[in-house]
Amino acid sequence: MEEQTKILIVEDEMVIAANISLQLNELGYEVTGIVPRGEEALHHIKDNPPDILLLDINLKGNLDGIETAQTMQKTHNIPIIYLTANIDDAHFNRAKQTHPYGFISKPYKKLDLQRAIELTISQLELQPKSPKNHLKKESQSFILSDSIFVRHHNSMVKVDIRDILYIEAERNYCRIYSKSKEYLLVMTLKDIDEKLPTKYFLRIHRSFIINISQIDEIANSHITIGKKAIPISKSLRNELFNRIQTI
């Protein structure tokens, strides 16, 4: 029997949420939960990650929908479909940074819901199967104590860890910037962060890992390596300064 697609509904208007849940069940999907707050959604995802996240942009509470998505993406790569009654340019541009699979405008039609989910599932089927799990098994062949092997064209190239400037996330990939070249690694930023030596590397933003020894300048909101300004989270500034003193 084919496994049902699991969907989590994050919506603070409970009448709307209940109606969506009913329609999803009629369409043959499994609703893993209905939660009204972003914080609750993050707890639910940690214990029972869904296949798709239906997420209202204008959530009440400490986290709106976009902030919930940004926090979730630090640890999970779950496709997002946003629900919204209205969205201005500022909110749209913020939402776009989380790479959603779609937007559903409220009031919505059942057909809008069905098509958005079917399009998301069709896109997921085109992606490589479980790249993260595969790479966890193979990770030792990519990263050694002083170097990292990355696929470049049709061969594996050895890159000295000390020559890496920074690493930037691109969904399920990482782009490695070294002193001389750029390389694309089929691994999430979270996975590569767990494997790199902490003596030299620090994840300073959800999208960036830096080589501390390559920093040229530290500003209030970013650091500079070469000519690249890289954003730094406020919570990690103190950790960076502590690490600089001990490197």
C-alpha cells in the first residue's frame, strides 16, 4: 500500500484549519496535526516531521510564519506552502527567501489546495532520493582531518581545509569557496558543519559557515572574508569573539 503524504497545518484561525484538514483527508492525505503557533509547529516537527508544511504567514505569537520557516530550515528541509489572506511586497520578499513551493490565497478553493500540494509532490519526486541519508553513510570518504574531497566535473578533488574561505548553503547543496576555486558539494550545511573541525570553522548564519582564520574584518552585522560580506547572527557574535581569542 502506498504511504500517505503527511501534512502539518500551521494556522491560527481554527475554523479555517479544521476545514483544510477535512479537505486534505478527503483528498487522501494524512494530517499529522493542526497547530496555531510557530513555536508549537517547531516542537511538532522535531518529534514528527511531515512531508509538507502548510504554513500561515500571519501567525500570532513570537514567531510569524516566515520566522517559523526560517527556524525550521536550520534543522529540516521540509517543503513549505504558505497560506495568506494578503501579502505585501515586503512580506513576499521575506517569504521568497525561504524558497516556498507555493502560495495559497485566503479565502481559498479546494482545487487551489489540491493543485498546490500535487505540484509540490511532483517536484519532490524529481529530486534525488534521500541525499542526506546517503551522504551520512559516505561522509568519511569526503571529509578527512585536514582536507575535504569534493566532486569537480568527473573526478574527486582534494581541497586543503585551511584554504577554504567560507561555505554557503544552497538547499541540499553547499558551495565551497576556496582561495582559488568554487566547488559544489551534495551535502546540507548542517551535515557538513557536523563534520568540519571546530578549531577553524564556525556556522555564523543559517546559510554560512566560515573559516575563522580567513576573516579580514568584523562589523556589527557581518564579517568580511576577501571581498565577501557575510551576515552574522547576533547570538553568535560573542562565540566568534571567544573563538578568535583561542584559535
